[in-house]
Amino acid sequence: MPEVLTAPLAVEFPFTRSLGPVQSAFLTGLRERTVLGVRARDGRVVVPPVEYDPVTADELRDLVEVAPTGTVTTWAWNPSPRRGQPLATPFAWVLVRLDGADTALLHALDAPGPDAVRTGMRVRIRWAAERTGAIGDIACFEPAREGAGEPAEEAAGVGAGAPRVGANGSRRGGEAPLRGHNADGQGDIPAGGAGGAGGAGGTGAAEAAEAAEGTGAAETTGTTSTTGPGRTTGSPGTAGCPGTAAYQPQAHSGQFGEPVTGIIAAARLDYVYAPGRTQSRYIQGLAERRTLGERCPACRKVYVPPRGACPTCGVATAEQVEVGPRGTVTTFCIVNIKARNLDIEVPYVYAHIALDGADLALHARIGDIPYDQVRMGLRVEPVWAEGARYPDHYRPTGEPDADYDSYKELI
């Protein structure tokens, strides 16, 4: 039984998409440390915002600003982060219902272990140190201090009777105001940091949440100034203080300077390819500089490369046949576009080659001949590089061209 070969492969490409007015405002808002949702006709606030109501299909345009704090509604521990995930160390995937929203946002929670995570826990956004207008501007969520906002279980609807704390978390008294952190969790981001929407006065929800949790001012006054860019004025009252589950979202125009209009996301899929026993034998034969095909027991055709079954008769092919190494060009094309990561100068010729004894043409590059002299019927042979496991290319043998009738059925 031959060894079945395997090889790690990756498919990777940049995915580019343009943004409509809603997604543009949402991502630009993240850059400015502002989280926007969209209000549906029934009053629900959807975060992340969508352009059309997922229930009614109504077009949605009424943007609102929600708080950077929220409540975990469900979670799953990720003990082995993969490349490209938000955190390099084990973390929890969480659904967080931000204060003022009616739907949950999926993101990562930086926690020391699964025992530190629970449904209903209060969390807050940790902003990335450098923000570009992407979901990664939220570096992750992190646990909020005990007493921040409403009791977590009550906010999540998973418990009742827990004592309420002040709407601004004033139970902490003289604790230092909460501050943002860099993406690596080290250091503070000054209030109204780079690009902060409410930097000049810290009057937006994000800044007000931090200030309210530290000072207790919002508990007594219940008034939120909303004069930052894009925000409208309003006085939501005590129940609407930022940093609490009762926070009332504020209307927002979605207008920011230098809006993000498009994104490029690197899409990548890593997988392990196993060609199966038939093609493993074929590949192992090439490493020995032999080309192996398989003969159909019914129609007697020899297929190279073998597939393990006859595509015409639909029966298994088990009889191995060594073919070539010489063959005939049945058709070809001239390549004029240089492929990335392929060190071949253009133009060059790629051809179908029917190896002697085979009933199916394989693909290979033709070299050692000017591209404009390659022709149908050209007789060729493989060229092996030192230590290579497959032919580098095929070159002319010097034999007379094959008669058209000898290969016309293989074109």
C-alpha cells in the first residue's frame, strides 16, 4: 500500500469591498472611538449596524451612538488562538450587548482564564492604540471593574434581585477614573487620544463613560452633554448614563472627517491537501523520474495523471502503466502575464503534451525554444533539474513533428 502524501497549502487573497453610508459611519466611528448602531422602525438598536433590517428588510439609516461598555450574553473559551485572531494568548469569544444596543457584537475578551468569564459580566472596549477604521480598532474587550454600571446578571437578564449600584458605578467612590489601554494592554491612552471624536472636552459616550465611572457626577446630574462631532444634544437622564446597561443611545449624524469608504481584508485559508493513493503513486514516480499512468480495464485508455477511475467508463483503474518520457505538443498558449512568485520570464509557452503511450494530455511548460517557434505536433522531452521531484519543463527532441492524425483525438 503506497504512502498517501499530504502537503500544507494556503489560499490567500486581498478582499476589497466598498462601504455604504451605514458601514462607512460605523467603521469611521471606531477609528474615532465611537460605536454606532442603527435604530430599526420598532425601536431596536442594531449593533453592528446594518443597512437593512434583518427581520423586516426595511432600509435603516437612523444612526445612534451606543456606549463602549456592555454585558456578555454568551461566550466560548479559545485555548489555542490562531494566526490573525484578535489576541495571541488564550481568550474568550464573547457576544457583548453594548449598553444602548439590542443586539450583540462578537469579539474577543481578554481574560486570564475561563474561570474569569461568565455570562452577565460587565465588560468594556479596549481600543487599539492605532486605529484605521476597521473592526480591529476594537482591540478586544476587557472585564470592567466590579460595580461598573448595573449588576451584571440583571443587565443580562439572567438574574433578579441583585442590588443595584449607582448608574455611574459610584459605589467605587474615590477610585481612579477608568482609562483606555493600548492594544497590548500596556499603558493608558489619554482621554481624547489620537483621532478621538470627543477629544476636545470628552463629551461623547466613550469619554463620558470613563469620566462618569470615576467621578460619580452622572449619578447626581443625570445629564449627558452630547456635543461631539456628529452628535446631537440631549439629556437622557439618570437612567441613561453612559457606562450602564440602561444607557439610552444618542442620535448621531454619522458624519466624521475623512470617512472610511472601503476596506481591504486579507482572506486566507490554510488546509492540508491529500491527493489520495493514486496521485501519491504518480507523484512518487515523478520523484524517480518515471511517469506512471493507469489503464482503464474497460476501454483500455491510459490516463496520465491518473485519477483512480476512468472518466468515460466510470470504473476503477488499478493497472499501472509507465508512459513517455517523450511526447507530442497537441495544443498550446503563449503566456504574456507574469505570475506572482513564479520566476519565469514572459512570454513563455504552456502546452498540452500527450506522452507516448498515454491517452490524455498533461500540462507543462515548453522551454529551450523561442516561444514563437512552438507548434502543434512538436516532439518534446522532460528536463529535470538537479534534485527536483518533477520536470522543470519540456524541450524539443529534434525529431520530426508528429503527424496530426496521431494526436488529433487528444486535443
